[in-house]
Amino acid sequence: QLSLFRFTVKRPFSTSHSSVDSKEMKKFQLLAHKWWDEEGEYAALHSMNDIRVPFIRDTLLSMSSNYHLGNPLSGIKILDVGCGGGLLSEPLGRLGASVTGIDPVEDNIRTADRHKSFDPVLAKRIQYKSSSLEEIVEESMETFDVIVASEVVEHVADLETFIRCCSQVLKPEGSLFITTINKTQLSYVLGIVVAEKIMGIVPEGTHEWEKFVPPEELEHLLESNGFSVKTVNGMLYNPLLGSWSWVESTSLNYAVHAVKSGAWAQSHTADTPPQTDIQQRSATAGTAG
Amino acid sequence: QFRAMAALRGLRAPLTARLRAGPRAPLRSTASAPPLYDVVVSGGGMVGSAMAAVLGHDIHFHDKKIALLEAGPRKEYSHMPDSYSNRVSSISPGSATLLSSCGAWDHVCSLRLKPFQRMQVWDACSEAMIVFEKDDLDDMGYIVENDVIMSALTKQLDAVADRVEVFYRSKAVGYTWPLPSHSCDTSPWVQVELADGRRLQTKLLIGADGHNSMVRKEAEIKNIEHQYDQSAVVATLYLSEATNNNVAWQRFLPTGPIALLPLSDTASSLVWSTSHDHAAELLAMDEESFVDSINSAFWSNINHSDFIDTAGAMFRSAISLLKPSGTAVRQLPPSVAKVDPESRAMFPLGMGHATEYVQHRVALIGDAAHRVHPLAGQGVNLGFGDIACLAHHLSAAAFNGSDLGSLKHLLKFETERQRHNVSLIAATDVLKRLYSTTLVPLVLLRTWGLQATNALPPLKVRI
């Protein structure tokens, strides 16, 4: 759920290219205890499970030949990056997966741990850790079958580092699922102004339009870092019904499924043209509403 | 901003009202915690047992833990007695499909049941009659003894004993409700306390404990109820002569409807709804008088008045002008020769409807949610319909990894079933009241109504 934040003095060493942002951290700390109120601040995330869980589940089932419908994700190791209070980890755990949920905000991990503790099945299947993605890379090289980064990349300081780390901890041909928000005029009006300031669908200040990620940029970063993008789907939230649905247009929210290529050599660095990047950013900045 | 949000939340179902602030479930360390089930069904009658069996056979519940609590002892149904039981149900084709889905219908068919293809319903105060029949002469329904259904369900529960644990002689004496999930320091599950002191926890409690449902009362769900001033007399009857007994008969007497439901070519089951006094008389009288009363109830025209008869005949001619095939052939009900001596019994009738079928982690099904007059033969079919709907939603929720006790899908079940049930319960209630009178205008109304309904295919099909 959350993004990766730069830790403060506690850590003896911090990578220079961290994807963590300390301002983001503070925002989520205040709401740490609100995660599991289905009608509260995180209601939209709870109802997002109705489409993102089937998306992950069905994609994985379609790639597998050996599963039981009573325990469809059994045997699959999933990393939930920015797991927050565990809203997505728990359903994935219930479907049989072994889930590791990481989040830099300790209060979130505490909430998540407490919530899963009442269900002995979940307590065994899910492990939570207060950590950033970079911090687990060394001990988790090529460990996970699946990574889910839902509503995370729009909070990340350095998206390319983030993607690279994902690649490192994923097994070859492992799947990466991302849901995030596009950077368009529409997403500014609806995603920030309406959602945060007017309707309170999202707690105010959660998002910064500057950090929204257009699907083209995300796809490009993924493809240049050893991933093959398989699916991009638009998502739409209906505030009156409180429910999400799949739509053609990716101008607001969207989901991506990418697969790490089997033959990718870890040392190969992508030549991302920084020029075009800056040009892109200033162009879109000009149209910011 | 907050006002807008609050207004918006108000537009949607006010869920906060459903999240109880009852006695808190204390936090226990996992070491001493009572066993946790995914679903506990309270009540092991036909509906409760079917609910547990259907979930137990659902593929998405393969790895889940289900418990069924039944206050009574386990009944052995190893062989059916030769005589018929006096408690029977009219099973609709939809209910038969549900029982098929958990493998129970095959057992029912191999034990005993009576399909019927026709239902004739008529008035005691006029010649008006309505006949229900499927165009292709398919089975309209089946008359099955309740014991036969229980035997079939018990077998199917045994077949999934690794998932469904049946607790016999286990009456639930107390329920403790959880606070809504975000207050993390108390147990989020429903606590169930049994009479012998054992405790269970569950993510979802399904109340199938009958019209005096304790689950409903403890959940403080308001129930709209009404005792009819009627009791139903049941008995097993033997016919004067063997016949192709494939019609269900019902005649509306001023005192209440009398129904003859086929059990075999020589036997039928009686369900006679009448005043408490008359019911007591029927039970007390000797067997011959009892049989005479039944035959008289079906055959006598004592309640006809010339006026009504003429009015009815005129209406019928009018219909036959417009729609020549509009009036059906009147068949004659069989006459009864004998009653099975031990089989006479009576029970009081009432109507009930719970204002809510669900709350956080609680769902009501069957008579716990709704109680109807037997005149429509729908009682247990409504319960089986509840099961089909709830099982569908729970199965989808399980496959989505959702919390089974979440109101989100429970409310969908409630909406679908209330929409279906309320109109049927209301219609049954109206019919019951309409037919409880000899007042000429109302008799005329229902006479014409019945005849018109009989003549109009679309209306009949809907029923």
C-alpha cells in the first residue's frame, strides 16, 4: 500500500538511490490505526480488493496448470510491497499464498500484525516486516514468485530503483502487479481535487499529482529493466456505489501485470534517456491544473 | 469536505447501525482460544443441515472449517418405516436442484418421494377454481417426508465430515458479538457458548434455528410477527381406491384451507389449517368421524349461495366467449377411507418476518428469517432459496479471499432474498385473510379473481 521511505538516523547505512520519501512516511503514520475500518478513510482500498484480488488470482491461475480451486494460490510466495495494514496481504493469504508484507511505517506493520494474529491460518501464512524494499534485496534475491505493489509507485521517490529492486527479488518469469494513478488533467481534477478535497474518498494530502505515473512511462521503465508488460487495464471508482470496475481508459487509475524475463542478465543497465524524461516532466508540468 | 463525505456515506446503506456495540469479546491468547471456525450454522433442521451440506460440498470451501450445531440427538435413518411420517413438505423443482447440488436429492429419490404434475385450488363458497400445470407436463413439485430429507442430508454431511463438524446435543446458550474490526484489542470473531460450557469462535454465524430463533433475538433483530388464530392438523390418510395420485388438492374453506398432498397411489398427507378449537375437535374425534369431516370438507357445497354460483357461472361464460380454452377441466379429488391411527397431530400457525436478515458476521435463513402460512406450500422452499443465494455469495467471497463475515456480501444476500420473500409472504398473508371469510363481496372478488387468474396464462406461470 505504502511507499518506501528513507529511514532516518536509525539506519547505519542508507543507499544513495533510495526510493523512500520521509514526507510520505509521516502522512501514513497518522492514519495507521484506521486501516481496518471498512467504512473509514481506507474504504476505497477495501473495495479495491473486489477487483485487484481476482485480477491477481486469475492471472496467476491462467499461468499455472496445477492448482486446486479451494486453495488457488497455495505454494506461491508473494511479496506485498507497501502493505500498509495488510488489506491486500490478508485476502492473498486466505487464497493460500505465503505472503511477506513490507512497509517502512512501523505503526502500519504493528496494525497488520495485530489484525492477522486472531486468525491462526493467516498468522502462519503472512509475515510482516517493517522495512523498505532495498533493505530486503540482499537477503531475498530471486526469492518471490510474485510481487504486488498496489497504490505504491505514486509515492515512491525513485521509480527506476524501485523497479530494479523488484526485479532482483523476483524469480525469473515471476510476476509483478502494479496498481497506480495516471498523471493526467483528469487525474488531477478527480484524483486530487474531488477525491481528496471535496469528497474525502482519499485522506487529504495522500497524493501529489507530480508523482503520478503515466502508464507509458511505467511500461517503458519496466521494459528497460527486464520486464515484459503483459496487461494494462484501466480502473474506475464509483463513489456513489463505493465500488471499482475495469474500464477501457487508463486516464485515472490503472493496473499493470508484467513478467520478469527468464533470460535477463542482472548486470545489464538500461539506457533510460534522461533528456526525454525531463522534457516529459516539464511538458506535463505545464498542463498541471 | 466532511459533510459531503458524511452525506455520501449516508446515501449508501447505513452500515454503522449494523455494527453492534454489544458485550465485548475479551482478548484471549491464541494458546487458550476456543476453536475457530469459518462458518457455524446454528440449528440442524432441514434448512440448517442443507446449508452446512451445501457449503461443505462447495469447491471454494474445500479447506474451510464448518460447524453445525444441533440441540437434539443424532437420528438414525438407516431404514425408512413402512408407514409415512405426518410431517411432509412440498419441494419445488428449484429446491430439488439445490438438494442435487450437494448430492442429497439422489438419496431422496432412492428412499421415497411423490412427484405431482398438477395443483387444483378451489373455493368452498363458489365453483371458482384454478389449476396449475406445466405445459410440458413436467413435475410441478414433489411431496417428500421431512424425515426423508433429513436422512439424505445427514448422509451428505457424513460424506464431508473432514470439513463439516456436526455437534449433536449441543444447544447454543449464548452469543457474544464482536465490535467492528478496526478496534484491534478485542477478538473480532463471534463467540458461541454451548450448554455444556464448551465454546466456539466463528467468522460467520448462520442462524437456522427456526421461528423462535435465538440468534435473531440475541442479535436484537426486530421481528414482525403475528400469530394466526389457526392451527394446522396433519395426518396420513389412505384413499378409498388406488388412483393416479399426481395432483395436489387444496380447497379454501371459511375456516381455513384444507390440502391433500399425494404420498403414493393409495396414500395422501393431510394439512388442514383451521381454528384452534376445530383443530382440537378434529384430533379428539374418533377415526371414522375424522375421515367423514375430511371428505365433507372436500365435497360439500354447503357454503355455496345461489347468488355467488350464478355470478360465478356468468363470469365463466364471459371468459369462455373471449377465451374458449380459458376454463380448465375440473377434476374430482379422491375420497378418503382411513386415517393412520398414530398420525394425527396439530401445531399452531403464525407469520413472521425479520426486519434484517444480516448483521456484521451474522446471517439468518429459513424460518429464523421468515415464517409463512402453509397454504402456499412454500415454507421450506423459501429456506432452500435462502441457502442457494447465501451459498452463492459466500462461495464468491471465499474465492476472492474475503472475510466471510463481511457485511458487503451479506447485504447482497439480504437484498436479493428480501426482495423475493417479502412479496411472497405478503401475498400469502393476503390470501389467507381473503379466504377466511364468507362475506359475499369478498367471495365474489376472489371467485372472479381466481377464475380470471386461471384463464390468464401469464399470471399463472408467474405463480
